[in-house]
Amino acid sequence: MNILMNLRVLTLLATLLSVCQLAALAVALVLGEDPLPFVRSILIGGMVGLLFFLIHPAKTDLRARDGILIVGLGWAMATVLAGLPFVFGGCMGWIDSWFETASGFTTTGASILTDVEVLPKSQLFWRSEIQWLGGMGILLLAIAILPFLGVGGMEILKAEVPGPTKDRLVPRVATTARILWVLYFGITVANILAFMGSGMDFLEATDHAFATMATGGFSTRNASLAAFSPAAQWWCTVFMFVAGANFLLHYRLVYRRDLGVFKDPELRTYFGIVLVVGLFCGVVLMFAQGKGLELAMRHAFFNVVSIMTTTGFANDDFAQWPLFLQVILLNLMVIGGMAGSTAGGIKVVRLVMVWELFLAILDRLMVPRRITLPKYAGVTIPAEVMEGSLIMVVVFLFVMLLSVIVLTAVGLDFTTAFSASLACIANVGPGIAKVGPVENYAFIHDAGKLLLTVTMIAGRLELFTVLILFFPRFWKEQ
């Protein structure tokens, strides 16, 4: 394990975080708000970043374990450093700050704030920017710079990019990172323009576009998207859906004009679930709550897409929907968006592969002598990919249930504990019961907040990257 090179990459990350805070500092200066919280935070991050110029490792190569360690420690460090402006600004304490910042970087959207509208706009901007950075993975930004250090970033990419496979867009990983950021930035700009055309001012349009593209869900209003026009809510639905789709497909469509992306099995399943569940919920809301056609469909599709992409925005209190619709939304939390997107959950592709395995097993039972292998897009699924997908589902459920036990031990009722655990590990944010879409996590004991913070980070990194750090064998030289 190359400890010195790992430290150098981590100090580079601290430097990048300080640079990213300059935008929030500029907002504070323009609006006449107190800039000191950002100045102090930038200075601390800059002091850590100075170590970058002092560390000169003899070897610059990174192995798989180095990539895992950098990602795990990098996310932990980033959530602490990025939370300093909230602490220095008096907005929240250390534990609440770590929870809120981890929720931002992991694009979970769970919040301990009971009234976001009292915060300075520069603090709200930084809160949304944290989600935007975490959405694509701030470490990918570092990957684009690593070649200048004489080191490749593929090992970091393997640990950072969510999903069962780690396909690169192009052979060079740094070029891959740059293409991803260009796509991400371009769609974000389109989202900002759409929000501005729907009645938002530039700052709020930017804040909400950051949160939308990151599928994060932090809003500048207590009422979330319900505070804005129906047009803004529909545009938000569209861009949440886009952000929940695989960015590899975006690349193929935008750069290569490849219309074959619409034949992708995962995309079709993703679209099919949203369409069927959205229509079903809309019809139920029309009859159960007497809503008009447009209102019912807007509330239905907005919340279905928001929950499935693990964004967490709300334009209606779905805790007041019929109970069976709430259960459907809980299932969507588990599924999540597509692999290679900013969404959380176990990913649609794993659902597709498990379904194909189920059909293959049924086929073998009906015709024992037939050899049937599960396929994806006409190609046989490799055994190691199928194995990883199945164990991911099992570990996801195990960690969630373990979290439920701890949360009930610190005083939460079972429904709230189950919902909070699922919402955090799946990086959704709002759940049901006491952590519903119009509630928050402020009432939870500090021990519960710390646990949920860890589960948010573990869920964002798809569990294994974090869990492996707790195994003694990982730290032994091989």
C-alpha cells in the first residue's frame, strides 16, 4: 500500500474543496452576508492542502487497496471539511454538521434543519453545491488532475463509480472523468435555464439544479418544490429522471448520436417502472383524494421519480397518500435509479439481472436437461457480476436491518427506524412516519445521527468500499 501517495491524493482533495468554497464565498460577498465562515474554512482546507507540496512519494503507482482507502477516507475527510462553514456560521453543531454534509455529499437529502429559510443564502448555496459535487463524485474531479502527478486514477474510479460494472467511456480514465463532468455541467446548465424560465430567480434556480442533477433533494424552501410553479415541478421531474439514467447512455446519445441507447434493457425497465407506477399512483390520487387530472399526475410522477432516483424533493406530503402507495414508494427506494447515474439504491440493472436469473432457474426446473444461463442485452452475464449483484442485495438488507435495531435502541419507533434506515442507506432522504417528506431528522439522538451518517456514506459507495476497511485482512501487506 502506497501510504505517502494516498496522503498526497487526500491533500489534493482538501485543496479542491477549498477552491470549490470560493463560489459560496463570492455569493456571501455579493449579497452582503458574513464571509468569515467560508474564509476560515478555506484557510483550514488550504493548510491541509499545503501538505500536497511537502509530500513526495518515491512511488506513484496505486493498487486496488489504495483506491479503496482513498475513496473511503476521502469521503470521510470531505464531509468534515465541507461542514466547517456551517459550524463557523453558527448554523449547527459538529454532529449535525457532519450529518448534514454527509447527506449532501452522498446526495441523500436527509436534513436536521427545521427551517432552512432562516439560513443565509450563501450557506444554502454551499449546501446545494456540496450535493452537486457529490453527485458525480468529487474524486472524479481529482482523477482528471492525477495524470499531472504521474499517477493514473483507474483504481479510484473502480471504488468510486456506482454500479456492478465499471465501464469507461474512453481508454484513458482522466479523459473519462472530463467527459463525465462536461456532460454533468452541460445538463446542469440546461436545468438552470429551465428553472429560470419557470419563475425561479438565478440563485434559487442554480441551487435547485445542483440538487436535482445530484439527485440530492436539498431545497432552499421549507415546502421544497411545492413552493414553486407547476412548470418548475414538471421540469424538475424531467431532469430528475435524466439524472437517474446511466451517464454512459448520455455519452453515447450526445457524443455518438447512438439511438441504440433506447434499446438498453435497464433504461427500458427504468422508464417502464416510472411510467406504470406514476400512472397508477396518479389514478389512485384522483379517486382517493379527489385531485384533478393535472394535479394528480404532477404529484404522482414527481414523487415517484423523486423517490426512485433517490432525489428526495417533494411537492406533496405522500405520507398522507393511501398506505399501499407509501409501501410502493418504499420499494422504489430499494430499487433506486440506473447504474452509472447519480442515484442511489441497489440499481435497476441488478433488478434486471436478478429477474433474468429467476427466469433461467424456472427454465431449468421445467426442463432439467437444458442449460440456461441468465443474459443481459443478449450477452451471458458473467458469474462474478451476477454473484456481486446478489451479494450486494443481501448486504444491503443486512446493514439496513442492523441499522433498524440500533435506531430502535435509541428510542425510535419501528416504522420510523425502518424508514429512516432505508432512506439513508438508499440515499433517498425523506421516508415515512416521523421522517416523512415534511419532517426532518433533527429529533433523532446523536448516536442515531452518527449511525445514519455512516450508512449514508456506505450506501453511496455501495457498501463494500466502506465495509472492507473494517476487515483486518485489508490492512495486511500482501
